[in-house]
Amino acid sequence: MNNKISENEIWITKVDKKYIKLFDSFSTLEQDLIDFLKEDSIYNQEIKLSITYLFLDDKKQNILGYVSILSDSIKINADLGKIFVDKGINYKSLPAIKIGRLCVNSNFERRGIGTLLIDFVHRICINLSMNYLGCRLISLDSKRESIKFYEKVGFKILRGENKLQVPMYLDIEKYKVREK
């Protein structure tokens, strides 16, 4: 059962109390990601700290994955500054959308859900930057074991301090959404 899931097979919605019954069947080895979904996602949305989007199967019986996003800005360090100065962008920080949490249900791993979640956030950023407000980057703090996935979809390490989480960014102008 390693077939890729297409966007046509996914129903995307904001987290809502009517989906709580699906939370118990959501599975991942990362308990903190289950705890966030069950305990914090709805509340954080109510107090306007973040918005969590659920990717449901087309029958709306399973949560395939979720992503929680919030606003952010990235302070530009010397290396990153050079990249943007060469593009005529000379600021001390750049506006970003931060992926606060991203998780794929372990029952649906390796089927393209993670990439579809990143594609979804990218489309939100493009829409925001074209119609509502400035947004140049997508930021996140990656767990060490997830760095390779994020690099594969185009993220770069912002700072490589020896921490449990590594700050990363993606320039939305360089990201290419995968073919459907």
C-alpha cells in the first residue's frame, strides 16, 4: 500500500470540533504532534495564534496529515543577506509564514502527503503575497530526523546550531509545486 495519494483524493479543511472524533485514530510516533492536534490546535486557532489545516481522505473518515501555520519573520544573517542583496532586497528581516507543526499519519506515510502539505502552504504564501501582504519565505524548525525531507523539497538550513530543532527556510520564489 505505497501508492501516492493525489490532491483529488484529499479534502482540506481547517481544524474544527466536528473532527475531534477522528483525532483518536491519528497515529504517529511523535507524541507531541498528537498532543498538539488533540489539545492545542483548536484553541490556538480560537485565540488566533495559528491555523491548523487537516488533510482528510475523500470520504472524510481519516486524517491523512495536518499542518499548522502562523506568521513569522526571519532575521537575515550575513550568508542569507548576500543572497537577497544580490536580488535587490536589502532588509534586516523578511516576512514569512511559519510551519509550526507538520505531521503525516503513520498509516499514510511515504505516499506524498508531506509534499502535498508543503505545496498547500506554498500556495497560501503565494496568494498572500500577491493579494494581501508581503510574504517571501516559509520558515520552520525541523527536527533533526526530518531535515532530509525538507531539503528534498527545497528548504535550506538557516542556522545549524547543535539543537534538537534546526531553523530552516524556503524562498517561495524558488519553490516549484510538484506536478499533479
